[in-house]
Amino acid sequence: MDFTIPQEYEILRKMVHDFVVERLDPISQKVEEEDEIPPEIIKEMAELGFFGLPFPEEYGGGAVSKLGYALFLEELGASSACFSNLIAPHVSLATSSVFIGGTEAQKQKYLPPMCAGEKLGAFALTEPNAGSDAANIETRAEKKGDKWILNGTKNWITNGSIADVVIVYALTDKNLRARGGITAFIVEKGFPGFRVGTVDVKMGLRGSHTAQLLFENCEVPEENVLGEVGMGFLTAMKVLDGGRIGLAAGAVGGAQRLLELSIQWANTRVQFGQPIANNQAIQWMLADMAMEIEAARLMTYKTAWKYDQGLKITRDAAMVKAFASEMACHVADKAVQIHGGIGYMREYPIERAYRDTRILKIYEGTNEIQRMIIARDLLKVGH
Amino acid sequence: MATTHFRACVLAKVVRRTDRMLVTMGEMDASEAEWQLDAGSVAALEWARRFGGAATEITVLSWAPPEQEGLLRQLLAQGAHRLIRITTPLGAEEAADPLVVADGLVQGIRVAGAEAVFCGSRSSDEGRGATGPMVAALLGWPFVEAEAAGGTQTGAAAVTGPAVVSVDPLGPKPGKPNFMAVSRAFKAPVESLEVQVRRPQVQYTGIIPGTERGRGREVLAGTALDEALSLLLVRLRERRVF
């Protein structure tokens, strides 16, 4: 086994690390207060290629493997979660939907501006009555002439209020549902009958916007059926498999940062005449954090590697998503504990990370759903 | 110099990070220090980019070993077009001789067909600044030292023919590349040029103490043999001794 990170990816990592330290960390508190990522930062991210990293060069992408993309998100995850929450849904979900499920003409039309960050993407699957049970969506699409007419509501769509391109999953045959009755559509901002509803107020992830999207007789041209009619659910599942690696990578990066902050604090905070790092209780918390982070990191890299080899990763992706998100919550909790009172205060990033981390166990498939996927695969395969 | 189809070479060096070296028993230990592109090499690339205009074809020449190729590729990501790594059958110690280094680079410059050469005025490890003058001497080209002034460099603008331009390592650097450029750079081919170089036959007889030095300060100011030799070579060339 060779655990060496290719030099190309080490350079990418350093580039992201420098960007995080020089550009993102200094504005994280401002973003938290204003609930907005400055446009100039988004522009800089686009110029660096953040929006198209894993896609082929012919579509304007960086042609980076899933491992390279995971390393990128790990570094980006070290900063406020809102930044990776802007990039990952765009790349891992929306743009990947076009890349995985789209026709060549759709790839030619949409991928270059999406990779360049000129058009921001969102992935609209979740509905008021269909979260974990994604096959139970109620948004309907009916063919009328050379158009499809969409009606329904999508909830909690990350980037929904600011997206230029939304990949909308809708029911085209209620009898078939997941088995060929769900179709994906490329809906652009400005299509008649499409509008943004309520922008959600969340527990954390300030600076990242989720919103309700409303489709009221929304007209979608025939050529905007993503790939083929009835293939939407399959595309969504493939996309989500890959997306879970990215989520895990971000969780590892965020947890690593919390560990580093906790070590710094433990070495400098003096109580009873000595740094609190001298106490075994603190040392054990740090050790537990490091162990869990390392395990999640290795699972992430291995799953990314399997993806790059073209191997089936459904179980691996579910395992790493559940494990890494729970690890991140454990680490955030210990980081608050080590920091004590200051870890609970708004002016310090630990409190923000504690709130931001909680969503990891919920979105992109709850951890309960991940366990169902893992168990189903175990019982099917037998090991 | 021409502004279209202009061919330039950048002499690139990979060095240990001096700010990360361990000090063991009072001695600097570079063995664990991270490798990086020398700041002068990066500044030289920016000079080459600015000097010749958009149509410039820039070739990077370096003696760096294969394991440092990834660092050199960063120069491709930052605007260079071609990368040639110089190698020699000589052993590492002989290959480190300043004249051997310069000779190998000159052979690379000829392969690249360069009309101008840019290099850092001194590297952050050795710091002698010998390579540029020696390369100029071996090519028979003028050697121009460019200085940073208010963020821009001056000094070579008056050069109208082939020249070796040494630039301040603290001068302007190329902008950060994007991921796509890095990705492309790592897929680009790297050429390897094995050069035949002759080790100079010079007998070392000692250094004249400072108090006894008369004129010829430039040649004798060096306290290291290779520094003195490099300066000597330049001056002999200037006076058309050979």
C-alpha cells in the first residue's frame, strides 16, 4: 500500500490552505455576522478553479480525481463551513448531475460556465414530504407539446436562492417512481413559473443559504430533460454516492482544525499553575479526537480511491458519511469542553463550528439512512 | 528585443526552506527542511513573462533532481511553456561545480534556442550569484542586473540583443495559478537533457590575505574557491583572454 499523496495534490492542498489562511479565515467572523460571503471572495474562488475541480478539462474543469477533490474539500473544510457549503453542493451535486446524467450537448452547454463559477448550481431533490424517502417526491412534470410543465415545492435547497441552474428531480410516472418514474430537469433562473420561496433561518451555516423553491406551471424546454426521461432517480443516487465522500472530507478538515485549536488552547491556558494540557483528562480528549479524525481521514481517502478505480462505493460512501459526520460532532463537542467557557462564546470559532457541524449528520442522507444502506448491502453481500 | 515569438529561458533552482531548518548542536541541519522553488527563479519567470510579451515561449531549465520535478512544474502552471531538466553522468559533487552547472545550462539554452535568459541574482541557499555571470560569459552575452524599484524592475530595458538578466528575488512574482493550470502542468511532458561537461582543470594555490590585496578586488574578494573562480572566469571572458 502506498499512502503517499501525489505531489500535484500536495500543491493543490497548499494552494487551498494558503487561500483559507490568507483570504477566508480573516473574514469568517464577518460572514457569520452578515450571513453573506462577499462577492469578491466568490470571484477569487472561481478564478482559482474551486467550482470545477473534478471535471474534465474539455468542459473547463481541473481534471482532478476524487481523491484530489477530497483533499481539496478537507483543506477548505478547515475554515468556516459556509465556504465548502457553497462549493460542494454546486460541484458534488448540481454540476455532477449534469456530468453524470446529462447528454453531450447538455455537458457542452452547462459544464463550462458551471466549472468557471459563472453559473452557480443547486440540487433540488428534498421536498416537504420527501426527505430521506426521496422516491416519494410529489413534484410532478407533465409533457405538454415541446415543453415539460413542473409543479411542486422543493425544500431546504442549498444555494437555492442564489443559483443560476437548478437540477430539479420530478415525478414523470407515479406508478414507476424510483424504477423509472423520476426524471431530472435543468431549470434555469428566469424560467417562467420558477421562483424562490422562503429563505431558511438555520441553526448554523450562516453565509450559506438554503431556500424553498416553487414551481408553478414552470415551463422547461424538452432539451432540458437531464439525460433521458425516467433516469433521474438513478442519476440522483450516483451523484449522492460521490457527494458523500466530499461531505466526509470536509468533516475531516473541520475536525482537524478544531483539534489544532484545542491543542493550542490546552498548551496556553493555565489553571492551577500549569497548562491544562498537563492534565490527563485533557490529553485523553485530544487523543480521542486525533484517533477518530485519522480513522475518518483514512476511510475518506480509501473511498475516494475506490471511486477513482471505478469500483462500487455505495456501502463505503454511506459508512464514511456516517462515520465522519459523527466524528466531527464528537470532536466539536470535545473542542468546546477543552476550551471551557470561551468555547461557548460567539466571538470564538469553536462555538460556530459546534453549530455548523450538527447538520453533517442530517443532510445528504441522514445517518439513519446511511445505516440502512450499509445494513442492506451487508445482508445482500453477506460480509 | 522582439515582442513576438520571443524565446526566453528561465534558470530554476530548488532549495531547502531556510526558515524551517533545525539547529542541532549549533549547526544548521537542512536534511529535514522542506524543498521549495528558489524565490529568484520564480521572480525570473515573472521577468520573462513581462519582458517578451504574450508571445514569449518560456523554457525552464534546471539541474533539480527528478524527485523535485513537481516543484518545477509549478513554473509551468505559472506561465512557462516547456521544462527541461539537465542531467549529467558526473557524480553529484562534480556536478555541483559552478562551472559545470553553468556549462550544462548553456547547453540547455542552446537547445531551447533562447534569445534571453533570466535567473535569480542569488539563490537563498548558496547565495553566491555565480551562475548568471558564468552563463553570460560562456554564451558571450552581456550580463545585466535588474533591480527592484517600487514593485517594478528596471535595468534590462535598454538591452537590445541577447542577454542574461539576473533579477532580484524580492521582485514581482507571477500570480497564483488556478487548479486547472496546475492540473495541466502535471500532465505536461518534462524533457531531460543529458549534457557532456568538462570539469575545469584549475589548481588551487590559496587565497591572498585581504591586507595584501591590491587591485583586482572583484576577483579576490571571494573567500571560497568556486566564488573566486566564477568571478575570474567572467573577468577573463570580458578581457577576451579566451
